[in-house]
Amino acid sequence: MSRRVVVTGMGAVTPIGVGVHTFWESIKQEKIGFAPITRFDASDYKCRMAAEVKDFRPEDFMDKKSARRMELFCQFAVAAAGEALQDAALDMEKEDPYRVGCSIGSGIGSLQAIEREHARLLEKGPSRVAPLFVPLMISNMAAGNVSIAFGLKGKSLNVVTACATGTNSIGEAFRSIQYGDADVMLAGGTEGAVSPIGIAGFTSLTALSDSTDPARCSIPFDRDRSGFVMGEGAGVVVLEELEHARKRGARIYAEVLGYGCTSDAFHITSPAEDGSGAARAMENAMADGNVAPEDVTYINAHGTATHHNDLFETRAIKLAFGEHARKLRINSTKSMIGHLLGAAGAVEFIACVKELEEGFIHRTVGLQESEEELDLDYCRESRQEEVPYALSNSLGFGGHNASILIGNVRNYK
């Protein structure tokens, strides 16, 4: 059994706005979320910039007792999920809770809890480690807390595929509805890893930009790119079986058409140099959605601003699309919000839905000049044009490749 799946609600917590409306208006205004780190003293760090969420008050989205029992990544997830449910106007009292599931992942979980409790272990001994340390820290608690907060008793998943987590989470929710395991799924990703060990670890890996210029620290596809800027936040969408959505009169934003996954089986951090794994993921997503490559006009790229990713992803796009690659609009939302790790694909999925809805393709902010092999259209300027399909890519450490294809709802009315 294969059922059609649509998007009926969205929620976002991002470095350029809390709430989808604020996030999207910031995207259109080309706002950037980069600033010196405030979550800890980073003065001795080589990389001192991050894309932190501003003006987030957990008590606006949950009671104080619940907030105290959640780490930041879970608070972000619950906030985004609450907005998505409200946006979808889904009344859980009228739903079979065992047919409403949750697929929300985090690439890391809580590094802050590990740092805090490890320090307590060393200073005060093992008996003083907090009783809730483990359930606060583990990454599946985003899905767990969202399910608890909103009474979702159906299938509950926690995907952990590093930077592909958000896209895989939405893709697996799509499959769950397609195959009849659920009628509704809350799906997405969340991350809150701007912490001393998180920044230090990615810096040692030489993955982070060491630029202190907010306008030039995250510049995907630019010849002067030097790494990504770590971001934080969450993106959650409500996916729903088409007829279920129609019966309750839901507003439909877009249709999820196809989903493709592969593994590079190549290296723990670098994508395959020829782009073959990512190319196959894109090909699989288009084949799954029965959409020809020449009908796709827009890709929201993984586009991290690392040297390897942007070069190898460009090769992947050329491999998947052939000559049609030169006709594609390709942009990177990370040029404004940084790299949200496990939340990246989910927030970028929301950007894609809004681009389809409004016929607007945002600029890759900060991009000035690309190098010789990066010779595609990376959207140096925003464009107002019809977007029939959007393909969103996410590539994770370990060789995880995920692509998801969505279609403009106007195609199906």
C-alpha cells in the first residue's frame, strides 16, 4: 500500500527567528544569524562565532517544571512541534492517538549535560551525578518529550544520521504514512550543541570557519569558504495522509513525493569525491516521486561552506542531472542560519515549502565568486518565479546521504 502524503503544519526555532513566520520573513530579508558565541566564554577558542537562537523562552512553550526536565535540544523540539500542531489545526481529541506518531531526531543530544555531569563526577564523586543525567542527555528524548507533551501514542522514531538526521526523520515519517503505519506524523530534527566541547571538537576537525566577520563566516560555494558556522534550533512539520487531511479540511502546503537514501561507504567525515552516493540519493528521490530530472528546477543544497562538501555536492548534482544541472537554481539556507547539524534538513525542508508556496527562491547570502569547478547557478540573487518541485539534500558524517522531493500543492488541485 502506498498512500499520498502532504504537509499540513510547520514549526521552527532558528537563529534568525522563533516561529515560521519570523524565520521566513528573515530569509526574505536576507538576515544572518551569526555573532560571537554567548553560551560560554569562547575567547580562547580559534572559532568564536555561532548562529545561536535568540529570544527563546522555554516557558512560552511549556510549563517551568517540564522545561527543567529537558535539555535545550528537547525544549527546541517541543516548541517547534507545538507550533506545527497549532498551524495544522490538528485536534488530538478527535484523533486516534495510536495513529499519530513522531519522528524527530537529534544528531548529538545534549553535550551540555555530559559536560556538566562529568565535571560533577570529577569534583564530587560518582554518587553526585544527577539521577536524570541519562534521560536528559540521550538524543531520543526529543521524540519522547514531544510525544509526551502532545499525547502522540503512535510510531515514535529517533533517527541519528549526523547532519542528515532532519531529512532522514522526515523521510522515514513519509514512509510510515505511505505504508499505513500512521495517518499523521510529527517529523523533523533538533539540535542545541553550541557548547565548549562541541565547538572545540568541530574546530579540531577543521570543519568550522574561523572568520569573525558575520558577513563572510558562512559562505557556501564561495571560493573563499573556510568551513561552517555551528547553528542551533529545530524544525518540525506535520505530515498527513492526503485523504485524512482532506476529510478534516486541513490546509495543505505541499506534497511529499519522493525520498532517497544512500551511503558513501567511503570515509567517516568526507563525502565521496566523485559525488556518486549523493547523486544516487537524488536520483532515488526523483524516481520514487515519478518526477523526471528535467522537471526539477530547484535544489536546496546541503551547502555547508566546507571545501569538500560544496565541491563534491556540485559533482553529485552534475552526475544526477547531467546537462540539466546548468539550468537548476541551487541555494544554501546555511548562508543565513549556519549548520544546525541534526536540525538542518528539517529547517531547510520548511524553507523549501515556503519557497514553493510563495514562488520565491532565496539568495545564497554572502556568495561573491565561486572557483572554477563550482560553475552552477548558486543563486547569487533571490528570484521570484514558479517553483513546481524542490529537492532538499542532506549529507552526514559517516557517508549518510538523504534527499527528499516535494511538490507544489498547486500541481495537485
